[in-house]
Amino acid sequence: MYIPLFVIPMKKISIIGIGNVGRGLGEIWLEKGHEIRYDLRNEQNPAFLKLKEKYPFKVHGRPVNEVSDYSDILVLAVPYSSIEEIIPQLGDLSNKIIIDCANPVQPKLAGLSVGLSTSAAEEIARLAPKAHVVKAFNSVGMGNLNNLIFNGITADAFLCGDDERSKSVVGELAKDLGFNVVDVGPLTQARYLEPLAMLWISMAYQQGYGQEIAFKLLTK
Ligand SMILES: NC(=O)c1ccc[n+]([C@@H]2O[C@H](COP(=O)([O-])OP(=O)(O)OC[C@H]3O[C@@H](n4cnc5c(N)ncnc54)[C@H](OP(=O)(O)O)[C@@H]3O)[C@@H](O)[C@H]2O)c1
């Protein structure tokens, strides 16, 4: 009988949305042994049905609804413009870890709709004051998740938040995805992480660098 030498502790993760971000993160976390429940507008979503077929016992789905005791970790993988509508539907978020990937990008990539004196992440924390919001996975295109090594260098996941334990949980999930983790400080740092994502977006889509790019913190 095969006995693994070590086992990654399995986590149950709720993901709201199954677009580029929800599907990308979910697929790799499933490969790593975690269990995912998707909260969806449409349970017949083809990406969801495909994942459900591949991992019948590890993927669950249901309409966006109150978070139950299913998971303490919740990923908002939806457009920022929908968040004000979604958060009240999630019920009691006390002590839940909310991973916020959203970038408040204006239509036609015309810039950010929120910024500098606040951030999408801080606005989410205001809507869910009893939760622990961690900003993460917002500053790299999800198309890179299947290979985060760039010419031998591992891409960084920059994350910020006010609760150290929550950041450590999200940091472990980031390592499962293959990132090197850089904790950039408290949640107010999202004011700078969101413009960093806007820089990624404009470089990838408007300045000709393409999507296979990522940012890296160099230290001496
Ligand atoms: N794409 C990237 O590479 C990337 C990278 C970093 C961060 N982000 C950020 O991550 C977020 C998600 O991006 P994405 O590319 O995954 O977007 P996407 O492909 O457009 O997917 C958005 C998902 O949100 C769901 N949704 C939209 N409005 C909703 C509502 N009112 N209630 C419930 N679900 C709703 C959609 O549901 P339906 O399937 O029913 O339409 C879809 O599943 C955005 O804020 C984006 O700025 C994106």
C-alpha cells in the first residue's frame, strides 16, 4: 500500500464566480487536494460542469447564498462592480477569510474606479466588517497560473491584510498555486496593489508586452 510521506492539509474553499479567476484558482487547488464549493449564478455553467465531472466528490455548486459552515475561506472572483450586490447575500461573515482578487477596472480598461485614498479591498472590508479581508492574486493574469516560472524565476503573489493568521492561510494557498509569497503589509496597501494590477493590465493589453508577464520583488 502506498503511504504518502507527508499530506498537505486539505482545505474547503468557497469560490464566488467561475470566470478566469474562479476556474483558474479552483482547478489548481483541486489538483492539490483541496475541496471547492462554487457559488454561481448559473449552476449549468460549462466550466463548472466540466470541473464537477473531473472531481465529482470535491467540487460542489449552488446559487450565491448565505455562507454556511462549509468553509472559513471565501474567494471573491467576480467583477468589483457586483460586490456590493453579492456581499449582503452571503449572510454572517464573522471571522471568515475573504480573499479579494478584484480590480476595480473601468470599462475599456480606462483606469481604476477606486483608488489612492481607499481601495476595492478596503471597501469590501467596510461591507463585511467582521470578516478578515486579504487582497491577493490580483496583479498577475490568470493565464499564467499553469506555469508561474518565468525564465527560471518564480512569480510573486503580493498579498496584504490586517489579520496575520488569515494572511498566513492565504500565503499557504498561494504556495500551493506555485507562487513565491510577498506579504506587503496591512490592507491599506491594497491602494498600491490595485494600481500595480492596472499597470499589468495596461502593459499586457495596451503596451504590447502580452499576458506572459509578472512582477517580482528583488532583494539584496
Ligand atoms: N482575469 C484575470 O486574469 C484577473 C487577474 C487578477 C484579478 N482579476 C479580477 O478578478 C475578478 C474576476 O475576473 P475574471 O477575469 O474571472 O472575470 P470573468 O471571467 O468575467 O468572471 C466573472 C465571474 O463572476 C460572476 N459574476 C458576475 N457578476 C455576478 C453577480 N452579480 N453575482 C454572482 N456572480 C457574478 C460571473 O458569473 P457568470 O458566469 O454567471 O457570468 C463569472 O463567473 C475581477 O474583479 C478581475 O478584475 C482578474
